[in-house]
Amino acid sequence: MKQIELFTDGACSGNPGPGGWGAILRYNGVEKELSGGEKDTTNNRMELTAVIKGLQALKEPCHVVLTTDSKYVSDGISKGWAQSWKNNGWRKADKKPALNPDLWDELLSLLTIHEVEINWVKGHAGHPENERCDKLAVDYYKALQENS
């Protein structure tokens, strides 16, 4: 199984508002950058989308070391929250609706294909790839703002 590094970040101007996401895939020292965004979204949706788009770009099952600054994403996966929400009809432990069930469902499906190891890092703390992903995300939503 190929060993892949995936770095992701999401950003939003306002929450909700225009948002962007960035991802860097690294395999054997070769990097590929991905980015995108939406005109009306939330930061958490962009964080999830970055991971989904990064995993979707892989052409075969891989062992992926995912580096994210999103506690929402890292805890949702590693602590099993997302799977519990799905098992409970997209309801959290407090019976309130889970947010972003469409994206979580897509991500859970991708996690059955790839072995994903989570590496949480503090955001805006100088981690080079995290900073690059943030720039990709911010640049994307700024372009959306300029073109609207």
C-alpha cells in the first residue's frame, strides 16, 4: 500500500460566507496542490471538503497520514464521533442534529477505502504545509469575493 501524506486546511470569510479549502498530497517527495471553494459555506464544511478532495484524488487504496489543524475533523474521525452520528441517524449524543452529514457520510465512505492516520497540528503556528494549505484556501475565497 502506498504511503501518502495529505495536508489540509479550510478557511472562511465570515461563518457562513465565502470559503476555500486547500490540500497538498505528497508521495515519494512529489507534491500536488489542490484547492477550491464555495460562495456561501462554513469553515467546518471547507475543512471537511479539503480532506474529501484530497482522498478522492488518490487512484488506489493508500495509507494516508492526514495532517489537519481542525479539531472538528480530527476528533470526528479519531474519536469515532462521525460514525456514532451516522449510526444514530445523524444525531449527536445530545439528540441534536449533527452538522454536515452529507460531507461526513462521504468522508466515512472514503475511510473504508484508505487507511487514514490523523496528525493534528495547531493552526497558524508555522507548520509549513499547514500554512501553505491556509494560503491556498484564503486565496481561493478571496478570488470568489473579487469575482462576485
